[in-house]
Amino acid sequence: MAVSPEKIIVAESAGFCFGVKRSVEIAEKTVTEYGHCASFGPLIHNGDVISFLEHKGLRVLSEVGEVKEGERVIIRAHGVPPEIYSALNAVGAEVIDATCPKVKLIHKIVTKASAEGDLVIIIGMKNHPEVEAISGYCSDCIIAEDPEETKSALFGIVPALGERNICVVSQTTQTRDNYTECCDIIKNMCTNVKIFDTICVATSTRQGEAEKIATECDAVIVIGGKHSANSIHLAEICRRICSDVRFIANADELDMKGLSGAKTVGVTAGASTPSWIIKEVINKMSDEIVNGETIIEEKPAAEKELSFDEMLEETLKPIYNGDKVKGIVAAISGTEVSVDLGAKYSGFIPTSEFTDAGEKVEDVLKVGDEVEGVVVRVNDVEGTAQISKKRLDATRIWSDLEEAVENGQVLEGVVTEENKGGIVVNIKGIRVFVPASQTNLPKDAELAQLLKQAVKLKITEVNKARKRVVGSIRRAAQADRRAQLEKFWDEIEVGKKFKGVVKSLTGYGAFVDIGGVDGMVHVSELSWGRVRQPSEVVSVGDEIEVYVISFDKDKRKISLGYKDPDADPWKIFMNTYKVGDVAKVKIVKLMDFGAFAEVVPGVDGLIHISQIANRRIEKPSEVLSVGDEVEAKITAVDEEKQKISLSIRALSEPAPAEAPAAEESKEDEVVFEITETGEKNGEVEEAVEAVEEAVPDVVAEAEETATVIEAAAAGSAE
């Protein structure tokens, strides 16, 4: 007893491609209208479809001699060489061309290449009718099926090619991997190689799905004609991944007994397989369910519930001017884009409707893309329909503009002209007037500077009846600025770095623009060294890197730092020196009570007057001058207050052990304290002045005390 699979997965793209579908539709239409017609060779590679069409009145020809006088002859989807067209015309046949548009494009490529003297290399099956037709348009060509054949074909002729150009195309149903490998060999062996991607998009999609299904399933059923190249390739791809692959033409060839061990079965089909054959295969598996319930997983787009007759009838529905239609790009030429509408008409759109000035249609559109448009002209005799994409776009853009007014949406366009009172912006073909006051330029600025510029604007008025639209660049800029500000304040954090531009300088700092927001760098945060004016460090217009010290979201204030935290002079000093070390210092300032000396740039220490020399001096200037470089010993360091005491005398005359130097009066000791906590320069100067005023009184008192002591000593001696 057979056990059916638990799950059947059907490929979304299984079945007819647009080229095959189009040729079948043409044949169906012809036999319906005239009762009979002929096709040169099998219309497609599917015996069941051919039998169906023969029953309707189609006659398959194998050579031109079989054509009856005046008979209508359909050129199959694979195309034919140019000499067949000539022969058919010579015998008076009425030719109806159903060649796949993608194949037609290859004919144009190789015809042009041959006219320019290029050698054409076709990667495909030698005896396949599509390849035979392509080769008929070449004056000199090589046909190779795989990398080995490609290498062998070129091996003997490469030296004779010289600088001759090589044009490479592929059969539309070729596998991507095989074509890529062949092209790599050609590029390695030849120079001046032009490679064209002529693999059908539908083929690539179908092969990718087949590979995925083969990975997920225990067994795969490939449905297609035995002579169908794309069906053969599907089977090859699946067999590389899945060990159980069945290649069948229809449901009669399906052997359910062989699938007894497969829990999940995948189903895919070639481009020449109609949906009703796929449905028959699935139904056969479903009808033989014995244990449990089989889940059939099909993509909605496959639409496999329609019978073949119903499907053809659906495609024969007429279309009318004004209808909105959707189709697949079948081919692109210099002047028009061919569109498969899935109906009895072949659509075309002028290439100019897809491009602006300077653009190429190939840059914005490719074969296989879906496009929409409005039918503007139907030609029932030729079976064509002219479609306008821009007309549909214009209808949609008016709706979009009306919505933009209501919701305040910002749109983008290009400034196309300057006129009295403002400028005109093109938004998808619609002219939008922007008054000069709404251009976001200064009052007397030249509006011409905006020409050809891409701008953002808000729509303020739409009057479809009068074809009038008014916009404002200024409002869009304001909205953009508000959005940027909100984002800025949401993301700001202490320590975050910004690149900014110095906007202005004041006596106490510099204001820096950090992306639309101004922050202030206090003068104390500009440098670790002494700075009296911000202009000593930065200038207006300078681009600098700053970091956030603090911020207030409510008041919209930011304090920034510019000096490098890693260059903190105090840290450098602490990492370099310790108490007892001798340092070479530079005298930077002289006071009555001592001298200030720079130990490292940005860090000063105090040499008290008592520590300058080993003798009594009245003023430090008796021994030292500003700019002198001397050696001094570090006698004390206060890390918390960042104070340093230095001594020159300690190096020249160490104090005797038996008579230690008397401890200096606390009133006499004045040590300079470096402040890097943000005080203004004025506050530092006031502190220094206070010290200067206090020191003379202290010194005078000490001298008076010394005089009294000396007098007393003299009296005792007498």
C-alpha cells in the first residue's frame, strides 16, 4: 500500500513564462479567428499543449515546403533564423511572429556585433531551436554548452583573434552558474570581451526556487517536456542537491509507489508546462492519500485552480483606452519598452517616460520589472496597445499632493526655472510654485542660484481644477530643523564628541555650532595653559573637535570642552615627578614673597623667598629673572589642592643635622595654588592681588620682631 507524502511544496514560478504564454495566446487567438493556422516547428516544447492546439486547428510544419499558399504561419517562441522569414515570404505565407521578446533582443545584439566584425560566442545547447535561431543572425559564431567545450573551442583560435572583439550571449534558459563559469574562461583566454546577460529573469527565478525546494524536500518532481532545455536544467539543479528527483512530462508518468519514503515532496515545472498539467500531477498525489492528510503548500500567485481553457479565455479579454493595466517588461529597445500585459495585446511604452534628461532607460528599468500605466491607444489589427506611465503617475501625484497638504508631509523636487516672484519646482512632472519669500533665501538673494538644485518643500495649496500648486521650502527647512534638534537633544550625553565651527568669540569664551546647535567653550576649557583671550587659541570659522561637559535640555544650554583631557598638565606632572626629585624649571613670575616657576607646561610651583638662596635676600629679583631656567628640588606636593613647593637652596646648602632650620611661620608661607576648576581670569587675578597686598604686612611684622630680638641680645652682651 502506497504511503503519500505529508507535505507537497509547489514552486511559485512553476509553469508558463511570459514568452511561452504569449506565443500560446497568439496561436489560440489565430485559430479562434480563422479556424486554422500553422506553426514553424513545435510552438513550445510541450506535447500536451501542442496536441491541444492541433485539436483547435493548429498545424505544425517541419520545413517551408509544407506551407500552403496564403497560409498563416506562426513563428514559435524560440524564434527562427532570418532565412526562414525570407523563405516564408517567398511562398506567400502570412507570417505571425510569436518569438519571445527576450530572444528577439538577443537577435538584435548578435546582429549588431556581427555587423561590427565581432566573434559571437553562444553558451547553450547546440541543437536547441533557440540557439539555432540565434546563430542564424551571426556571420561568425561559436556554440558551447559548458566550460569544457568553451575552453576547447577557444584553445586553437585565440592566437588568431588578435584585437578582435568577442561578444558573449547565452541561451535564455541557461543556468547562471554554468554561464558565469564559461564567461570567466573566455575573459581569461581573450581580450576585448563584451558579455551580455541574456538569461531570462523568469528562468533565474525558477532555478533559484528549484534549488531551494530541493534543499527542503525528500523528493522533487520536475514537470516538463523531454526536449525543453529549461526543464532539463531544472532537473539537473535539483539532482545536485536531492537524491530523489523525478523528471516527468505529465501525471501519467508519475509513479506514486516510488515516493513511499518521502515525507515532503517538492514540485516545479519548466516554462513550457501549463498550469493544468501541474494541477493534474498534484491531484494524482492527493487522490492516492492513504494515511493521514497531505498538506499542499502553494503560492497564491500560481493560480492553479484555472483550467487551461479558462486560462486562455482569461488572456483574450479586450482592453480599452483609459484602462489601468499592469505588466512585465519583456524587452527594452532604444525608443520603446515592450510590456507583457497577460492579454491578447502586446503593450509598449516610450522609453522617454522612464527617464529624465541625461538618464539611460537601462539605468532605471530592466527586463522582468513590473510596470503600470494607462492605455492611451489600442490597435486591434496589430494587437498592440500604447501605454502611458506618466499619465498614471500624474493622476497619482495629484492625490499625493492633496494628502501632503493635509498631513504636512515634506516632498522632494528639482528647481526647473525662475519666474516673477519666485521659482518653479518639478515634483514628478507637476509644476509647484514657490514664492520668493518661501525659498529660505535672504531677502535680496539671487533666486537663480537654486536652479537645477534638489530641494525639500511643503505643499501649502493644491487646486487641481486650475492646475495650481504652491509650496514652501522655508517651512520644510523649519520642520527639518525641528526634527534635527529633537534628535540632537535625545541623543546628547556627557563626553560625546562633535565636530563644530567657531561662530563667535567673547571675553569669557567661544560659541561653537555643533550641527545647528550652539554650545559655549569657556576660556578655561580652551587650553591647559594660560589664556587671557579666546582669540589666542581659536578664530571665528575654525573647525574644531569639542566634547560635552554638561548640558541643560530645558534651558537648551551646552557647556563644551576643547582642551584634551588626556593632556592634563597636572596628570603629566604626577606621572613624571615625585617629592625629592630635582627638576629643571623656568621662572615665569617674580613676587615679593617668592618666585613662580613652570615645572611642566601648565603647572607652576612656588619657590619661597627663603628657598631661593643660602643667604638672606630682600627680593627674589636680586637672584632671579623672568625666563631663567634653574634646577630646583620638589619639597612638597598637595595632590588635593594641586600645589607644589620648590627649593633652590636645598640643592646648594643642605641644612645641618644638629641645627635644623626653624620652621617657617605659617603666616610667612604663601604657596601658589593652580586652579583648573573653571574660575574666570578676573577671579584668578583678584586672588593674586590679595596675596600681594597681604605679604608686605607679614614681612614687615617679621622684620620688626627680628629688630627687637637683636636689640635685646646686644643689651645682654654689654
